[in-house]
Amino acid sequence: MPTTDYLRISLIDRCNLQCQYCMPAGLTMDYVQRQDWLTRQELRQLLTEVFIPLGFDRFRLTGGEPLLRPDLVEIVADMAELPATQDLALTTNGILLAAKAPALWQAGLRRLNISLDSLNPQVFQQLTGGQDRWHQVWQGIQVAHGLGFAPLKLNVVVIPGVNDQEVLELAGLSRDRPWHIRFIEFMPIGNAHLFADRGWVDSASLRQHIRQHWGLEPGQVRGNGPADVFQIPGALGTVGFISQMSECFCDRCNRLRLSADGWLRPCLLNETGQIDLKTPLRQGKPLVYLRQRVADLVAAKPAINYKMRQSGVTGAYGRTMSQIGG
């Protein structure tokens, strides 16, 4: 197992889209109340007194949709100025990005992952719960590119019969732009009925499809995540594949996930072993106690990943992808 040094932090459990693969239509969401979110001060305390002393130095801010968090820019500035921070990134659906990207850049953020599941505005609208937001997302991507965010990664969840016919066009975005396209296998988290109905496209099939059309060679840019990275010959960017369903990458998983309400989760694909950090923090428990609890979870992570992964693959979850933070 690699060193566990990467923390994904969900800042908010709500979103401004109803994407069918993370917030299925018709689902009643029980959102965490704002007073139950980890505050900016609590988050900084956990980072400086618990996570960083344990070796965590790479951080990604997620949601829900993190751009909805009112104090996001201040949180980014706090984290960017920590001497231990080696990498700071943010994942967004891009709707609010055009307006907020300049302030985030000024605060010290340099890396972005943006969801872009289709280049067709009508298909995008279908995927995002009937909301016509494609042009806003595309504008956000252009603004971020213009500011210099790099690497700029575009996340694509491929769903058979919906957007799988766009794979070549999406991969082609990397040819004349220094963008990194990431194809992600559709996961059964909070959407078991949709998963059963449509299934997912395995990464090997996508790679072969792209290879036959564009060609593929090993990528020269490596990230901090589990993606297998390739490059279309002569391309400025890369094409990556995240294969959590078809190609187990537990041996490469170096991350934990912290929810907006303070639950720490060792594995995205199942809910085993997660611990509550917010409650003991607000009760005034010694920080050394919290640090030890996290250290114990890090030590248990390999067994949770390998031995209990299948319990998650079957699709039984108490939270949706939007609530977990991906």
C-alpha cells in the first residue's frame, strides 16, 4: 500500500444540479444543517493538529458543489498558506466557476477538476436533471484555462446509451489543449436502480475505442490519483481512466475522505470503518485523541480496501455520492 497522504474534504453536501449518477431524480435528500458543517476554524484545527502531523500534505476540496460554500475562498487561502501543503485542488461542476475562479486563483488555488459529461448541451441537460447549464460550465472552463489553472482536468462519467457516443470527441479535447480528460466508470452509489438499468462502460473498452481512432501511448503527466494516464500521440494534454468498478486499484489508494459534517471515511466504495471527528472535537476531546483515532483508521485502511470492497460494489449505501464527496 502507498503512504496515505491525500485527504478529500467535502465542504458542503448539497449541489446546484440534480445529476442522475450522484443525485438521482426523485430522491429525497436530508441535507446537513449549516451549523453541523465543520467550520473554517474547525477544519484548520483538524488539518494542523491531526492530519498534517500524520503525514497528510495533499488536499482536494469537494462537495456536493464546493463553490456553494460561502467561505470557500477563505478556506482555500487558509490551506494554501499552510507550509505543509504540497498540493491543493478543487472539484466542481463548473456552473459558478466563471465568476469565482479569479478569487480562487488569488487565494492560491492552482488545480481544478471540472465535470463535463457531454459536449452536447441537450445531452448535458438530460444528465444534469433537466437544467440547461452547459454554456455556463463551458465558460467556466475557458476562464479557468485563461487564468492558468493547470493541470486542468475534465471528468467524464460514461453512461451507455447516453453519452458513450461522445467518447472520441471528448478525448480529442486533449489534442490541441493542455487539458487532461478523465473517463470515470459509473458507480452504484445512491443510484442502484439507475445502475442496474444502464450499467457502465469498462475502461478497457474505452481505451480500445480511443486507441483505434486516435492512437494511445503512455502519458507523460501523472497525477495524485488512481487514474491510468495515456496520451494521444502529439497531444498537449492526456487521457486518463479511473476504473474503480472493473480494475480494482486498492493497492494505489492513498486517500481518506472527510465529509462536510466531520465523518472520516477510508474507502469510497463502502462505508466500513468511518469515524466521527466533529462530535469529539466540539466536546473538547484532546487533539491527541483525535490524532490517534485517525492514525488507527489509516492503519486499518488496507484491510478495509481489500477485504470489504465487495460490500460496497454491491451498491448498499447510506449516503449518495453528492453527500460523500466522491
